Amino acid sequence: MNKLTAEVARRHHCDLKSFQDNPKIGLSLKEELYLQALEIALPILEQQERGDGWIKWGGGLDPADQYDIIAYRIIPEQPTNQNGEQ
């Protein structure tokens, strides 16, 4: 199985958007779901590609209430000992 990269995701996203915008072609349900998955995955793939850990916030469901969000990053949970120390 090939690994999905940001470059491949961008290309597929662009292709599917052009089909979606063309009333003569349109998208199947499977393609529509794939497009939605690419829209979720693409910022994370781009984050990995840049290696900086930050993802530009494009709006939507707020990941942190009561704050103005411009970017975020996913921090893996760190194991701690019984005293709560890392």
C-alpha cells in the first residue's frame, strides 16, 4: 500500500473539486466521501511535510473554547510516572 503524501492529497483534492464543480461530471458518493477525508487529512499531511508541528486553522468547530485560534498542533500524550512526572 502506498503512503498518502501531501502532494498526492493536493492533486486528488484538486481533481475531485474540479469534477464536483462541473455539473456534467459530478461526484459519486464514494468520491464525495474521499474528498471530505482529503480535506481533513491534507492539513495534517502538510504539517508533517513542513515538520514544524503547526497546522493553520481554517475555521469550523473550535478546538479550544474562548480563544482566537490561528493555528494548532497535535501533541502526543506523554507517559507519566505515578507522581505525574514525565
